[in-house]
Amino acid sequence: MNDRDTWQEYCDKIQSRTWEVVPPSSVKTAKKLRTQIHKCLTQASNEGILATKLHEIHHLLKLAESTQDGANVYEILGGKRNFKRRVDIPHFKRVDGCWFDFSILIDQKSKNIEVIAFDFEIRFPEKMPVRFLRFDLNPPGHGNDDRGMRFHLHPGSDDLMIHSPPMLPLEILNLFLYGLPIPEQPRSQRHI
């Protein structure tokens, strides 16, 4: 056995463990999740965390039947997918200059409604050493699923993937709104 095989075994074990501790989905329907997301974004706007205005939230947050295979598969879009990280593509903006978008794919084919995929990416102001952070849940059968990395994050590079802690879409959204503040003085510049 070589080290690559050992790493693959580790990945499979980590992915299995992740799925064991993922909280049961609290998603009743795609429409209800969209409503919860809208409420969260509206509250952040009212609190002065989100620079995006209320009318803009309504236009950026969309629910559509997905082009994925199978009926009753829906996609919630928060802004437009923006893997090139262009600021001119519609997105949500925090008052501190961070900006983000997301997409969530929900399977409503059976009684067990399931979030089957998502990507959430936040971009940071240029003064920050990390340019972005992305959380991905790839759909079942995706190549990353075979590699034991279906649920992962990208810490500032599309080429780096790290197993992600199990998080639900609303938890990631709240992280983006409240849990990643830009420090007034980075630790690297503080005198200890």
C-alpha cells in the first residue's frame, strides 16, 4: 500500500464520520428554506451587518426548479455563481467590504427532503491575506464524493480542499454574516 492509498482510506473514514454527525435536515421544503434565508438576510440588513438593501435581497434571492435530473429538485440562488470572483456579478455585501453568494440544491423527490449540494463563497477585502473561503457540498456521485471529499472547504485557493466540519446552509450563512468579522488590526500586526 502506498501513501496515496492510505490517504484515500483516511478520506473515506473522515467523510463517513462527517455524515454520521451531520444534523438531520431541518428543511421542510425548498420554499421554506428560502423563507428562512430571506428572514436571516433581512435581519442582518436591519442590524447594519449587511449593506445589501431589503429590495436588493428580494431580487438576489431566487428559488427555481433545477435543471438537474429528476422532478422536484430545486435550487436556491443567493446572487449569481461567481467562481471568477468578479465584483460586477450580483452578490450580497457586508458593510465591512466582504461579499458573498451561494447556491443550494434540494431534492424533494421523496419524503426525506434533502440538501444534496451547495456552495457558499465569501470574498474578503484586498487588505486581508486570504482572498476567499468557500464551503462546498458536492452532489452524490461527484468525483469528490469518490475521493471522500464531498463536503469540503477551500481556504483561499480553488486548488486546496480540506474536509469541512458538518454544517447546514443556514449555519454557513450565519457564519458569513456574524462569525467572520474583519479585525481592526490583524494578529500579524499586533505587538505582543
